[in-house]
Amino acid sequence: MSTERKLRAGLIGLGAMGRNHARVLSNLAGVELVAVVDPMGDSTGTLRVPVVPTVAELIALGIDYAVIACPTALHEEVGLELAANGICALIEKPLAPSIEGARRLVDAFEKAGLVAGVGHIERYNPALQNLRSRLEAGDLGEVFQVVTRRQGPFPHRIADVGVVMDLATHDIDLTSWVTGQSYVSVSAHTVFRSGRPHEDMVAAVGQLSDGSMVNHLVNWLSPLKERSTVITGEKGCFVADTLTADLTFYANGAITTEWEALRSFRGVAEGDMIRFAIPKREPLLVEHERFRDAVEGKPSDIVTLRQGLRTVEVASAVLQSAKTRSTVALPENM
């Protein structure tokens, strides 16, 4: 039997996402979930670990790292407390509700020399991981456009941020990560339809550093739940459905049609369609495995705080664009 010491982990926040983190941490190899922080306690009574009311009490139990899954408005306060006590942290996205708060978190963890990451879970979606590998291999050739659609009913658990910081940050991060490019400009429009102080729908257009175009449609107002990423390039287009983790490729055709009217209507010639068979592991589990490895000092591709900061910067530019009704430029390396 192995006598290797397990990492001692804590969890802060028992909302919908927090309970998913608790489930994964409770069964994660090489990790022991020591306790959970939530002032409201465990309303279901299903947790097998203590639930304490404060972060200080969790720290006193002795932990190696913590997962921050409390409301976004509290990320900075909690993160700074962990950094000051020498504890590594996996912080749910977005890193912070403001650029200034995100920068303070980056500075605190970097100065302390601690491992810290952001929970941009879409990076671990099997369809997007496979898509990124295929783009790197040149299967699409030059990328022309990235289009994402992320819509569904309003999640009543979200109260402190709007749809841009809560949902659009998924698409901003995955677009940069999948393409390997950074945003250089954004233009956006938001609407407020649910009576809340924050926006519940956004349509954004942007440009990446290689000149490719991006379009994001995100809302909390649709009964249809959709998570789609479509990347079009010189050889065809990839369609990733991140709800089902399916990836499909539609190739530009090499065979022309003799039907003149149909050829004129369809434009680019249609080619083969391929739906790839890919292994499908739970993204949240993979995210936790990668972060555990990073804390142990092993090579691991976690989402760094600086990458999380960049996503907050782009999301803030989206909100600024909508407010000022103007295109906002972003330096390639902020």
C-alpha cells in the first residue's frame, strides 16, 4: 500500500459549482478534502467533511491548497487571504470582477511563489482539446473566423455579475486558447431584460492578433441551452458542441456540381463531413487532476492567473464598448 502523503485540500463555497468541486475533490486520487467553508453550512447534510464558517478556520486546519468557488465579488478577498498564508489556490472563473482586483491577485500569488490557477473549465472539454490539436496540426489551414453561441435560461445562483463576466469569459478564454491568438479589439452591445442591475445578453464582435474575426452571442434569456463553437478556415470548418463534447469537421469540397443554380446558391463547394470519435472524460475532473499535478510540482497545463487576468481585461473591454457604443482596442500583450 502506498504511504505517499496526500495533498490536503479545502473548498470555499457550497453553491451549485461548489458542490461539483466537492464531489470531485472527495474522490480525487492523491488528495484529501479536509473541510469546506460556507457561512450557511451544508443544507443537504450530505458532505462527509466539516463545514466551517470562515476561511481562517479552514486555514487553521492545515491545507496545501484551496478551491475558491464563492461568489465572484469575494474572489479577491479570499484569494489574498490564502496567498498571505502560503496556500495555493484554484479560483473559479472569472478571476475577479475587475481588472484591478485580478491584478492584485496575480501580484499576491506571484510574490508568494505559489501555484495558482483559474477554473476556465472549457479548456478541458474533450471537443475543444481535440479541436486545438487539429488546428495546431494545420487541419484547417488559415483561420478566418471563430463564432461562439452560449445561451440558456437564467441561473438564479448568479447575483453579483452579468452575463459578460459569468458566461462570456468562457468564450473569450477558449477562443484565445484554441487559436493561440490574443484579442486586439472588441465591439459589443448589451441589453437588460430581466430587471436585474447587470446585463443578461451580449453580442460581441472582435478581431484577433492574426486578423481573424470573432463573434460571440451570449445570453440568459433563452429556453434553448446551447454551447457551440464554430471555427471557419481555408479548408472548411470545425463545429464543437461542448454540451455533448462532439466535434465535427465540414470540409470544403473538391468536386464541383453540374447543377448551375445550386452551385450559385451554395457558394463554397460542399465536401465530406466527419464526426470524430474522441475519448470523453469529465472536464472538471481533468481540471482538478491538472491542478493537483501543478501543486505537486509536476508539469501541467493549468490556466494561469495571468491568463485569467487577460480574460478579465477583454471582458471589461466588452462592457466598456457596450457602454460607450464604440470599438475598444486592446494591446496584444497587456
